[in-house]
Amino acid sequence: MKRIPKSLFFILAIAIAVFSVLSIVGVYSRTGDNQTPVVKGIGDIRWGIDIKGGVEATFKPGEDYQADANEIESAKSIIETRLVAKNITDYELYADASNGRIIVRYPWKEDEKEFNPESAIQEISATAKLTFKAGTTYESETLVDGSMVAKALAAVDEKGNYVVSLEMNDTGKAAFAKATEQQLNQPLSIWMDEVCISSPTVNSVITDGKAQITGDFSAEEANDLATKINAGALPFKLETVSFGAISPTLGSSSLSSMAIAGTIAMILVILFLIIFYRLSGFIASIALCGQMALTVATISGFFNIFNSFTMTLPGIAGLILSIGMGCDANIITAERIKEEIRSGKSLERAVYKGCQNSFWAIIDGNMTIVIVSVILMLVFGPSNILSAIFGLSTTGAVYSFGYTLLMGVISNFIMSVLCGRAMFKACAGIKGLRKNWLWGGKK
């Protein structure tokens, strides 16, 4: 058996505690009255319409543009792409081609304070037209438009710098080659409506339609620029016909009620683990807190390459189910250790054997949930093969459930299977803790 340093328990426990606090409260910098998240916490989660309410808006083609049914559907598709790119999965989106209207309902932004629907809809409607222009002024000649862009992707180059990879479609390759030849060693600015979102300098003529936008980007800035380019190719400018606020379907106090209920439930689970499994239960509780923190971090945008994910009531259900899986994984390990001790093995041998014997049982259970979660995300995610059957209004709820369940199970594997087992084995080598009754044996 490979011995694990005793100090590893304290290192992991402290690291999990610090991470748990940061994932909940976040870290913010303040400039005047403006507060900017350095590390996002639970307060930066975007809550679904059912929990926090949201915005309802109706759009039509602007400037009296007579859009046909295909163009209305195209605009609807791009709005959906824009919503999904911002991780807004709790939305309802409908196209009324006969009247030339697009209706959308989606939740408030995570940092919304004024709850003003007129300003909130700018997140979806303000960036309606993407253009590439010669020079740095809006009145300059348009060389490429959004319909010629195949995709944009945030990436890291060979030097470790964040960049935006840009690829043109077949129509755009020739136009982009001409544009880069014309603007060689000069700026080729990128515009959303009348707002310049980037102004890169052309370093070479690009004939294959593939380019990189470089600059002093952070991961979040590169991801944001790629998102704007991908979502900006509307066939016409959108005009808002009407807008309004939507009340949360669960009531305004539902979020605080769920927070209180969740805290009480977590305390009861921890007490159960400690009372029934003693030291094993205490270690399991640390791993469980780490799992909860890591899952929340994948939702809140703690890792800045991801936007805040929309948390709905089904999403909370997925989170709770994953916590149950984490509790189950730790209980299986604790029971195996108890069995090995009662069979007469030494404590250290019992801990190692118990962790080994429970491994595949935990993996089997978790892999089943992973497969189900991935299927839910693939089948009920945006723009899937069943959207035409079930409708867009149902996909977000199931997708949210699948996402939080998947993130929870992955977090369970990291915290319970990897970190938890390391803490079990480290504690087995600490002299003061080498008492069988602490691990479930007899006194």
C-alpha cells in the first residue's frame, strides 16, 4: 500500500473550505459606485423566470422591412443562438411569420438591480447587425457582413494568449480576402449596429477565410467577442414592438425560502453522516461541501471562461439529486471500511481495502447518471432533433436539469472519489485518529 502524507488531509480540508467560501460569496472590486466581480459567487447566478421573473418582448423587422417567413425564422434562430450563447436556457421563443413578429420571454440578468424591462431587452435586441468596415469609423465602407461569418471561437494561441478564431463561409471567403488585401496593415473594424466591438489590424492577406483576432484579451473578453460575432448576423435590424416584466411563477420569496430549506437540509445530512459514521462521516461532509461548492462554481461563472448558467427549478432538482449521489458515494465507502474493520483487518488496511472495494460500485452508479445527463442535454438542448416536436419552451427546463446533474456528478467524482479518498487514507496514518470506533468499529 502506498502511504499518503498525513498533512494531505489538512491541506485538502483547508483548500476545500477556502474554495467553498469563495464560490458562495465571490470576490469583488469596487470603483466608485460600480462593483465588478473578480471571482463570481452564488449572487452572480442567473435565476430562471420561475424563480426570479424576467422580461417579455415582441420584436419586428425595423425600418419597415418586409421579411418573409424564412427571414423571420432565421431571425428567431439567431436570437435563440444569442440566448444560448449567454447560457440563458430558461426561455420561450416564438415566431409569428404571418404577422412578422418574434416573441421572447427570458429571465433577468444576474446583476439586475432596477428590473427595467426596456433596458433589459437591449441584451437581445441591441446587437442586430454585424459588419466589418474599412478603418475605424462607422461611416466607412462595409467590406464584410455577418451573413458571411461561419463561426467565431475563443481560443488560446501557441504563446498562451487568448484570441478569437474567425472562419468565413463559402460566400465570405472571397469578400474577406478582398477586405484583408485592401486593409493590409490597417484596421478592419467589427461593428454591432453602430457600436465598434473590435478594431484589429490586418497583418496579412487571408484567402482561406480563417483568421485570428489577437489583442490583450482576457478569457472572458475573448469569449464575449466570439459570442457577439456568432450572434450578430441578423438579416435585418430588430425593432421592439412591446415589452414588459414577468413575475416569478413561484412567488417573490421563493428564492430565499429555497436557500433556507437547502441550508437546513445540508446541515441535517452532515449531522446524519457524522452521527452514523463518525470520522468517516466528518470526512464525507467535507467532501460533500466541496462537491456543492464546485457545482455552484460551474453555474455561477466562477471559472471565467464560462458565463453564468441559468438556474431554474428543474436545475435545482438536478443539483439536489447530484448531492444525493455524492452522499451515497461516501456512505458506500464508509460502509466498506466498517466491514473491513469488523472482519479483523488493521485500520490502515481496512481503509485502503474499503476505498478499493467501493470504487467500481461508485463509478457504475455515477456513469449511469452521466450517460442520462448527456442524453438529456443532447436531446433537449437548443436546436436539437426533437425541438420541432416538443417546442422550444420545454427544452430549457430539461436541459437545465441535465446540466446541473452532470456538473454535480463530475464534482462528486472530483471531491468524493479523488479528494475524499485521499483524506480517508491520510487520516488513517494520523496517530490520534487510529481508533477503530472512530471509523465504525467497536470500542
